[in-house]
Amino acid sequence: MTNEIDKELSQKYCPRFGQIAVEKGYVTSEQVKEAVSEQIDDNIAGRPHRLIGRIFLDNGIMTPQQIEIVLNELFKREKY
């Protein structure tokens, strides 16, 4: 059940999460592409679905504080 919720969140927010993370200078567009590829590989291999922010955190690319900043910006933009 949680995995399905993560997939739904991923489809809605991940493209924008990556865009905001690039805008903030936390990651490059290439790192976003690599994270999406890793996400797809996980899904194909039957591993639990991970959100892009989790992949960045797991790989040491972003800090929890940076992820929080991106999420706050993401949800702020969602209101408009």
C-alpha cells in the first residue's frame, strides 16, 4: 500500500522536485536524470519505490535540510 502511495506521489511531484532542486543549485539536470533512471531500475527489479528526494539522500547528493527546502517550495507552488 505504501509503495503505491509513493508511486502516486512520485508521478505528481518528482518532475517538479527535480526542477526545483536544479533551480536551487543542489543538483544538476544530469543527476536528476540519473536518479530517475535509478528509480526506474528499482521498479523493474521489484525493489520498493523510492522518491527522487530519497534517492538523492541515499546517494549523499542532497542533505535532509536541502530536501526540506525543496519540498517547502514545491508545496508553496502547488497552492498557485
